[in-house]
Amino acid sequence: MALETMPDGPVVENPAMDKGPDFTQRAHAALIDPGLRRNFRRAMDGLMEKRAAQFADPVAWAALRERGAQARAAALARLPDLLEELEARCAANGIQVHWAETIEDGNAIVLGILNHHRARQVVKGKSMVSEEMHLNDHLAAHGITAIESDLGEYIIQLAGELPSHIVMPCIHKNKDQIATLLAANIPGLGYTEDVAALTAAARRILRDRFAAADAGISGVNFAVAETGTLVLIENEGNGRLSTTLPPLHIAITGIEKVVERLDDIPPLLALLPRSATGQPITTYVNMITSPRKPGEKDGPAAVHLILLDNGRSRVFADAQLRDTLRCIRCGACINHCPVYARVGGHSYGSVYPGPIGKILTPQIAGLDVAGDLPHASTLCNACVEVCPVKIPIADILVRLRQEAAQPAGAATPAVKGAGSRRHIAEALVWTVWRWVYAWPWLHHRATRLLARIGNWIPARAPLLRAWTRNRTRPHFAGQTLHERARRAGIDHE
Amino acid sequence: MSQPSRPSRPETVYFFGTCLIDLFYPQAGLAGMELLRREGLRVVFPQNQSCCAQPARNSGYLDEARAVARRQIETFVEDWPIVVPSGSCAGMMRTHYPALFEGQPDAERARAFAGRVVELTWFLVHVLDIRLADKGEPVTVTWHASCHAMREMGVRDEPKQLLRQLSGVTLVEAGHETECCGFGGTFAVRHAEIAAAMVDDKVTSIARTGASAVISGDCGCLMNITGAIDKAGRPIVGRHIAEFLLERCHGA
């Protein structure tokens, strides 16, 4: 599948929430792939080390993080007002704003704009929201070729895969795999592991694409309500080329990316790249406030901003769940997640993997579809510790577990699919547990009995069987601490 | 999310034994109480205590969790510190009880209870300023840091400070020391395969230190790690820190 001969854009597997295998089955496939586990481990270790070096001073980190969290929380507290202010400022600056309630709406709007401009060749900067919309597939189905210009996105587009990380989409691949893929797809490029040679080859191909593109599509890191400015950060210059070279620029973002003031941007930019890749700043910081003005030599003639809801309003409506929307997509939670390091990004079955995916995806797709994700965590809090905007990820995971397991029936549940994961047997276990642990009389008798006979529980008992697959069984002590403390004469009141 | 500022040395403390110690590691609970008693404190172990309620809370069964949490609040009534030999159970009671009881009639009581909860090693270091005289044979050990001790109770270096006080003990830090061992309560059985991958890596890191014992302040982690160590047939023992410290000071 040489790039030069691709008819209508590369073939990308249907990236919709996978209805087939669930998280556990996908994780199994990843766990038995030692190469994949090594790739993730090595990459995550490097990222954690680089981030830690950036935030070596805990006092400075705490202060900066507080500012970042405040900026995001303040923006969300006024979200509806700020979105209107953003729309008005953008319109005054010449940027056309479109509202998309669903991904179908979003795709239709993008297609409509492209058709209006008779655009057939599109070059894309990195945009997770466009991944969420499965935009490339939609455009391909309508005869429009969208080429990813971020090197990582370009690589996975060639491979026909989905991103495995929100910042480094092809982090699951090692150098040999990338070298093989590029050698097979770029004419004239032999197999080489020389990174400079690989990058130069990709750049050669992509430069032609930039020059030929009818339109550029990008994401947005922050949209400033006060000034109508779209902030876009990147390292490869592809974001700048995508947003300045073609005559048409379409920016796509979720409604939560708005911030109040331009003053909010410096602390957020001090947090984002350092949290993400351990860089003090990205190579490019683009601030787009209007299309090309009369007398200017470059920039697109038309700029459109698409604000996608796709379930975010519902997340916003709940005071606790709203904190999910603070996310600035740095990926630090992913880089520090011990589960992600083992199972990789594709196991999550969604474009947002890792801890942020575990809280965001079930709220957008519904607990009936993605209700297994909130349980894919030990609640170790490694993500909470590094989140630059203080999202209480672990608390939200527990809230989603509660929403999934509660009796269904609320007319307007806070989360789509609430109650869909309720199992009577599980609910019964917790009822019994409650009686045993809330009633001392029962508790004393039950634990005394268990301490004595627990070691005779058959090894094939369901929980024990899962436990002993790679561990020996726990040894019941014979007598409880309650008994031994009483016997030792320790005061009990 | 942090421990209280240094409280004055109390005459009496409560001891919260935890449900895992109650059934599987009572010797760790007794050792914890003995360490406190040796320092001249009166230790009270209320017989009506049971579980911090974290298992139900983390599974999303909040009503059930509240019922059990309420039993603890009603049991530990005196205004004494509640010393807990587990960062995880302490984290549940200290950081999550206030939210669990928000909007409930006993919310204020839950907050007051939460404010009295302290983790054992933190208490030994910061309140008792304990001095340990090691009487044991030379030994090399490694430390497993519990996620909730570190990230909910702010207990990071205290256990290692205690281990470093022991003249015959060489402490070797394991790679990825602060990474989760994969226990996670029901996670260990609900996602057994991922948990297995996590604990196997943890055991490999521990074995690389050459230590003959792994010490931890949380019996959940310990049950997970020693279960995997034993299954792999490695000659490393696991000890709760209270039990280990007491053994060393008795010259065992």
C-alpha cells in the first residue's frame, strides 16, 4: 500500500467502540505480546523520568498546578457564557463557528465546509477530537483524502491502526517496526533505523501534501474566550503548515477546551508539554486569531471552528463528573498508569486510553458500552498525583462504578447507561458483607469461623481460583486479631 | 490528603486492626500494638471494630460502605488518635469518610473521626520520635511502598527512616519502588491477568535487590506480593513493618 498509489486515503479499520472483544479480552492479547509490553514499558519509563526532571521542585510544581487547576475550573464554572463569548469574539475576528451536538453533526459540518470549498485533498494536524469523530473514515467515504501530517499519526495511518496514546499515537511501535513500515510505503526509501533519515523521508512526502492541500484540519489545545484565539501546540511544524498553507483551515475541538483569558495560557502552557513529554515548551506554539487579513502574505482565506459536544454537556451537568472536562490532554496520567504500561492503548477500545479514557469514554459512550473501563484500575492514584489540573480521577472512577452498579430506573441518570452493569449476585455479596461487618455480634462469629475453616475453602472456589493463578492462597490465621488482642489483655474500651 | 501537623504525644491511642490483619496477619496487629505500648502508651483495641469499608466503597456500593463505616465511627468514640497499621485503610478513613458522609446527618462526626486517623509508621516517627535498638542478625531487605500510604496519607520516607534505624539491616531500594503491585482489592480477581502481570514485575524488581525479605506497611500488598513470590518459589519472605521492627528489637 504505497502512499503514492492510495486511491481515496488509507484504509483505517472501523474505529468505532469495538463491540466484539471486551477490555479483558483485548488486554489479554496485549499481555501475551512481550514485544508490545517492552515497547510500552521502555517508553513510559522514559516519559516519567523526563517529566519528573521538569517538576523537580515540589513547591513550584504545587503552585503552578494550582494555577492550572484554577484556570480550568474557573472556565468550566462559566462554560456556557464563555462559549458564547468565544463565538462572538471569533465571529468578530472572521472565524466562523459551528456547533456540533453529535459526531454525526460534526462530520456533516466538516464535509459541508469542504464541499463548499470544493476541497478534495486535506492535510491534517493532530486532532484527538477528529479521531473521536472517526472523521478520516467519513471523509474517505465521500471521496476526500485526509492525510495525517503528524509523524506519529502518519505512521499509524500507514499501518491502518488507531492511536495507542493521545500524545504519542504510535508509541506502541518500536524503531524496527517503524523502519519496516516506512520502507514498505515510501518509494526509494530502503530499510533504515536512522531516525534522521526516516524523518527526512516522511517530510519529503508530506511537504508535497502540504503544498497540494485544499484544506487543513487541526485540533485546538485551548480556545481563549476573551480574544477568540485558538492555541495549538506541536513539535513538528506540521500544525503550523496545516493551519497556514492551505486556503481553508478547519479547527475542531470539544466544547470544554475554552479558557477565560489570555492570561490563563502561560500557566497552562507551562504545565502541558512538561507533563506530556518532559519538554519545557513545544517547538511551535500557534495562536490563531483570524483568517488572512488584507495585505498579509500568508494564512488561510477562511477559518472555521467546530465545537463538538458529543456527550460533554451531560458530563458538565454533574458537579462531580464535570471535573473530567478540566483535562488538557497531556497524557501524564497515561504515562504513569501501571495498567496502561501493561496492556497498552489499544486495549481500551477507545481513542482515549489510560486513566483519562477510563473516566471519559464511559461518560461519552455510556456505561452500557464501556462500563468495564472504570474497573480497570487498582485506584493506585499514580494518575491523580501527576495530573496538572488536579482531576480527581480515582474518585470519578469510583463514582462511575457506583453509577454502573446502582439499581437502574432513574428517569434522567447522571451517566448514560447507569445501572446497566448491576449484577444481582454481586449486589447480594455486598449486602451480606454489610451485615457481617456492620454487626459486631455477627462479625465476631463469622470471622472466628472463617479464621478456623478458611484454609479448607476449595481451591476451585471462584475468587480463589482467580487469585491462585499466579499466587499461593492466603493463609487464614486460625485465630483473629480480635481474639488474640483479648487474650493478650489489651484494653478494649 | 496529608497527615495532621505534629500532634502532642497522647497518653492513650486507639488501634484499628484492619480486616485483612484480623483474618490473615494478627501477629502484625499485635506487633503494632506492642510497639506503641513499649513507648509507654495505653493502647485500646475496641472489640466492635471491623473494616474501614474500603472494599464496598471502591466497588461503588456506597450505602453498604456507609453502614460499615458508621459502625467504626460509633465504636471509636473517645477523642484519641486512631493508629492504623495500613496506609490504605487509613487513607480510606482519613481522606474518603468526609466525602462518603457528605450530606448525611452524621457528616460532622465523620469529619471529626477522619481527623483522628494516623498511619502507624508516621505516628512512630513524627509523634513518638521512636528510637529502635536492633538486636537481630545482619540482613538485607527491600521496601514496598503502598500506593495509598504515599498518595493518600503522604507517608513516603517514614517507614524507610525506621528501617534505617536498624543497625543490622541493609535497605536496598527496588526498581519501580513506588509502582502499584497490582493488588487493588477486587481488581486482583476481577482483572486477574493484568494484576498477575503487575505483581510478577514487582516480584522481579524485588528479587533483583538480592534482599531476603520484603517489608511493607500494607497487608493487601503483602498478601499479593508474597503470594506471587511463593508461587514462583523464590526464597524471599514478606513481613509487615510492625512485625519486622518488633522482631528486630527483640533480637529474634
